[in-house]
Amino acid sequence: MSAAVAIPDLDTARLFSNPKRAEILKLLSSREMTLTELAGELGLTKATVLYHLNQLSAQGYVDVVRVKGNRKYWRANHRSAG
């Protein structure tokens, strides 16, 4: 049984209407990951994961925390902790 969650506004409701975004946020809440790691974990293409990361980033839920070579490491930020 799932707990009910209050959604603060329509933009947030739209953002999380895709369950993969919530899954991405859950993964990034526990550790930083690259696009390739996320794609492998979720069974999605890198293009699809990047689209979702950009949507989450635009609303302030995830950020690139470091860059190593051509790899970006993503992590959930403080907004998603509350």
C-alpha cells in the first residue's frame, strides 16, 4: 500500500506524472550516478534518461554535482529531500 503524497502545484504534478522520473529521483537520492549508470539501472536509453534528467533539473530536483572527463555525475538536491 502506498502512502498518499501532497503535490504542491500543477507543475510538480506534471513532472511526476511519469513514474520513471520518481524512480530516477529515488536512485539519485541515495548516490550520485552518471547518465550511463542510470540508463543501465532503469533499462532505458541514455537519450530518454537525459530527457527526464533535464525535466527534473529544470524544476530544481537534480543537479550535476561533478564532471570527470566527459562524464557528468547527477545527484538529487535538497529540494527533493523534503
